Amino acid sequence: MTKFLPALSVLFAVVATAVPWGLPADATFILPLIVVMMVFCWRAIPGAGLHPAGAVGLGLLADLMSGGPLGYWALMCLIGATVGGRAGSLGETRDLGRHWLIWSVLVTGLAGFGWLLASLYYFRWIDWWPIAFGAIVSVVLFPVVLYGLLWVRHGRLGHERNAIFRGGA
């Protein structure tokens, strides 16, 4: 795996958030929260080199592409990267339940914090349902995204196996 693969996969997801998918207004936070989830997962996968500064840069790009307040998704990606880096190893599938729980708690906190931050930015209480719906969908999609990233990292699902070398030296 190249050291740029995590950043490139998150960049692909950031670009995908800017595509007009025709989603209803209630689904506006799903794709950006998937980007934050990818940052969380890449930081928790051992050996994956997504630096927190890279996560902030990708979050700023998401801010620019979405037309939202500058720094909003950058802050969310930084929080996701920080928690993902401290969540422990995510390299084995037996850790799925623990990391799924960590992501569920994190995204609930991010949703509340993001709603409050957006309300302060616009100087009015914004509708809470779109960000809550995005958080719920991101919790449901966590295993799909995690196994997709593990597949991207290893080229297959499952545990890494020791290399077998032919011949003797």
C-alpha cells in the first residue's frame, strides 16, 4: 500500500460529496459524515498514514466544495482523526464491535456539536433532523465503509497472512 492511498480515497469521497446526487434535503449530511468516518477508520487502521493535518486539509476542501462555512468540516475531520488515532488498532475484524460503538458515540457527539456550531454560525436554531439523519445513516454504514477501506488497504477482506518465501538463501 502506498502512503498516499488513505488520502486519495478520502479525496475521492470529498469529491463525491460535491456531486449533485439528487438526494433529498434531509440527506445533506450523509456524505460529509461518511468522509469523517473514513478519516476515523484510516487513523484507526494500523500502518495507514493519514496525518491529522491531511485530514484537516481534506476537510477544508470539503468546506470549499460544499459552499458551507470554512472550517466546519475541517474541524469535524480533525476530531474524527484525533479519536480514530486514539481508538486503538482496527486491523482485525474482531475489533468491529468496539470501534462501531466508538464511532456511534463520536458521531452522536459530532452531530450535536455540529448542530450547535451551525446554529451559532447562522445566529438561529437550524433544523436538527438532517444532521441527526446523517449520523444515523453513518452508524448503519460503518461496517460497509470499514470493510471497504480494509479491502482497499489489503486488496482482500480478512486478516493479513505472513508471506511465504520460496527458496533458501
